[in-house]
Amino acid sequence: MLKIYPKTCENLIGEPVLREYIKKYKGVEIQYFHKSKEKLIDFIMAPTIHKLMEIYPDLEEITVHPPLDRYNIEQILLANRDLFYKLINELIDLSTKYNIKINMILHSNFTYAEHKWFTIDELKKAADLLKGTNVKLLIENLYVFYGEGLFGGLDVCKEIDSENINICIDICHLYCRANILKISIEEFLKEFLDAELCRKYVHQIHFADTKNNDGYRDGNTHGRTYDSIDKIKYDLELLKMYGMEDKIIVTEVSEDNYSTREDQIKTIKMLEQIYKN
């Protein structure tokens, strides 16, 4: 069954215009923001989730997207290990309170070898804490990277092998890396993704287009709405090639006007048209 989760933010900007789709698919992703340039401990997820549950008492799943800077898993563990477990306990409490699934994105620039050296023991502890809960931590592929080879997050998930430690694949970030390396997306994916691991461990897809063979130099080319249904079909076929045809799609679309969410709604409607046919 097709699941498209719209994306809003902690201030719920544009949430009313996404309401039809949040109610329909019973899922949403929330983007949080920094409150301080100096402090890491500025990320409080509960108030927005409380508001959403008041509006959508039938909501079944929420993905929490931490602030974009300084919240990589390696940065959190280096700066404040206690914060990592505080966030996990808060996720568990919220999931239990509302009887819903809650996921939290974990960004990381680490290779698998670096995860083995610095983070994997803590991630294994997290997996033990989360066992039996409806909470998942989702390691997301980023486009800034050091070295090449397979996406390290997949191998981390394989080693931990927990239902609670999964992957969020960002298709725009895949294109960004291919563009940085100046190779085709097909050639890049052969080196970067393992279909069997994707099939087993990917939980959701961040879905948006990448313009002008860029996505990393000019911010206006990153995570944009699709211009055509044909391009969406092409990207969906790429996902299918790597075992991800039945994963949750989160329309993570950059907007010129976030109050109207016009571009995100355009992408959702094109996706629905494809699946309807």
C-alpha cells in the first residue's frame, strides 16, 4: 500500500494545507530547528508532537528530523553522550503515551569503519533500549562524504540487525554524490547501495528532485519539486531496482513559500497519479 508522509516543521508552517494528506496516510515528518548558535542542547521535540496529536488523534507514525547542523550521531556522542539517551527516552515516552510509531533521523558522514571505531557500541546499546518499542532510529545518507564505497549506514544496520535501527535513504543526496563524482546515478548506485540490505533495512525515502546536475553547490537545485511525472517514474524505478519500491515516501521538498507548500503538494499529487494508474 502506498504511504506518502508529508513534511512540516516544528512551527507547523503550512500544516493546514497538508492536512488532507496527513489524515489520508496517517503519517508525517517534522523538521526541527536550532535555537542557539552556541548550544547543542536546544532540541525539544515534545511540544510539536503534542500539538499534532491534538489535531490528528488517528495519526499512526511520526518521523522526527533533528536540526540540520551539529546533530550528526557522531557529533552528539562526542559533545554530550547523555543527550543521545535523553532523546531516546523521550521518543519512547512519546510513543508509549500516544501509542504511535516514532522515528528519529540520525545524520552521519561516517564510513562503516568509522562507525565501528566511534559509534557502533552506542548504537547497539540504543538498539537494546529500543527493543520491543515502536521507536526507530533512522541513519540517513548525506552527500558530504570522505572516501567512496558502500553507504556505511547499511553495514551498520547489518551488524546490529535490529528492527529499531534502520535507514532513511535521501534520493536527492544520492544524486548529489553522483554529481560530485561526475558519474551517472546508475553507475553510482551500483557502487553505493546493496539491494538486499536496502530491502531489509530501509524504512523510508526522502523524495525530491535534484536540478541541473547539481544539488550541492547551488542550494536552489537541492530537494526541489519534480517537473514531470516521467522523472518521478524514473526515480521510482531506481528505488525498485534496489529493493525500495514499497517503502514509505516522505516528500522532503524545498519551497519558495512554506506557508502554501505548493511544491510539496505538486509532488504528492504526481505520486498519487502514478500509483493510481
